[in-house]
Amino acid sequence: MTRKFVSAEEAVRWGFVTKVVPPEKLMEAALELAEEIKQMPPLSIKAVKKAVNRGMEGYDFAKSVLVSLQNTEDAIEGITAFLEKRKPKFKGR
């Protein structure tokens, strides 16, 4: 908005980005992050992507989706896996 460039260090400090890597390590870091995201509940990931793509109206969308996600099989699996101290097996349902 101010057209001021922000350094990578500032971006991390302000929470705009979570990690800064040198260009030659970018693909490796991206694949590591993708692997981490792949382990998350698919329905939640889809909802987050939709909310981000909707911009400011995505906040209201995200609130409504949270309610519907609480009653899915994946939500129950996540809670059960946590209580049983095991990795969840999400199915996207």
C-alpha cells in the first residue's frame, strides 16, 4: 500500500512470511512445506484456499466453513488420533 519495499527479515518479523531461504534452496523448502501441508486435513486445506482466493470476504467465508468442518469424519479422526497419540489418517470426508 505504501510502495515501500520490505526486507526478507522484516517480512519474517512482521509475520508476512514464515521462512526465508536462498534462491538455490527455494524448491527444496517449497517441497518440504508441500509435504507438511499434504499431511493436513484435505477439507480444511480446500477451505483455506477458497478463503484466501476470496480476499477480504474470505474471513466471513472461513467462519461459516469452520462450523461445517467441525462435524466431518476428518474432524472426528483428528480428535481421536490426538487422544490416541497417533498420526491422523484423513480421508477428505
